Amino acid sequence: MRILIAEDERPLAKVLVKLLEKNNYSADAVHNGVDALAYLDGGNYDAAIFDIMMPKMDGITALKKLRESGSQLPVLLLTAKSEADDMVEGLDSGANYYLTKPFDSKSLLAAIRAITRAQTEVNTKLSVGNITLDRATFELSSQAGSFRLANKEFQLMEIFMANPHRIFSAERLMEKIWGFDTEAEINVVWVYVSYLRKKLAALNANVIIKASRNIGYSLEEANDKKA
């Protein structure tokens, strides 16, 4: 799951990115409302965190514009303000949740789970063939055993298992998992696909990650044409 953080306090934004990545989310950070809307326009995010007080465009104005565009993306508002009127304005503008500073990491993670629950509660576990991916524990398993996947491995496998047979280009996977501003090379996708292939083999999986030359990768039954 990929989350955009719009927070003008750069040290806090950096801490939030690290916290989310530690908890198997992917995160990008921007520092004003204008950039937040530009990033969200790419459509590669599952949720957003907006600070209210930001330069160029404040969080509530950015939220209103996001909702006016028709987006139903879950949004959590962060602010140092705690007055009831500010909370009401934020919620009336389309926020899904409201958190006042200072806050602890448990409260933030609980808020993110709350605003994204509708996206994950129905399918906490994804199953394709004889393998299962548990979104709560990050475990990939079969009757042969299980592996707890690392952050990027989990996100990549989640994409494949939520969309079996769909081909994703390496560029699209880079955008979804590593983000627009990553310094990673495109071949990092192949590296992580290789990691997952080894785990699938160890689990005696009857599915494979297939490479379609010059097109991309997809999750297929193992009796299909090999990659």
C-alpha cells in the first residue's frame, strides 16, 4: 500500500516516511499542497496524509480540490490545531480522519488502518493457486511452509496476487513501489522478482511470476509457458 505524505516540516516528513516503510507501507513525501495534488494526479496512491498548515496551498484547500476532482482517496489530516471548529472544517471538507500534533506512532498507524480498512478488510488474505499472502502478518505461505516478506517483497507480491494474470511493466511497478523520486535503477524490479521466485519455489507454489519480454511481469499458473 502506497501513501503520500504532505508535510512542510521536513524532519517530521522524513520520520513519517521511515515509520511507514518500517511497517510495510511505501511512502513519498512532499512539502506543500500544490505538489501533493500533482503527485496524486498520477493515481499511484492508496491513501494520503495532509498537514493543514502548508505553504503554496494549505491542506484543507488541497483536500477540497481533491474531492472536487471526484477522488475518494482516503485522507488523514494532521495539524497542530485542536479547536473543534478546525476539526469540523477538516471533516466537512472530506477528510476521513483527523489527528492533532503531537501524536504517537501507534495512533498514526491505527488512523491509517482505519481510513484504509474498506480497501483491505474484505481480503485480509489473498490466495492464488496453493499460496496465500496474509496482509496482516506479511506472510507468504503454502502447505510447505511460510516466509515473512520484507517491505518491497510484500508490496510486489501483493500487487501480483491482487491482479493475477495482469501484466505490469517494470516502470509501473517502479512507480507503485519505489515512487517517482527514487534513485533506484529499473533493474531493481528484476532483483525483487528473483527474490520472490526463489520463495515461491521453496514453497512448492503452483504459480510463477512470468516475464513477458519487453512487456512486463504477471502471476500465472506454473503449467503456463515458463518465464
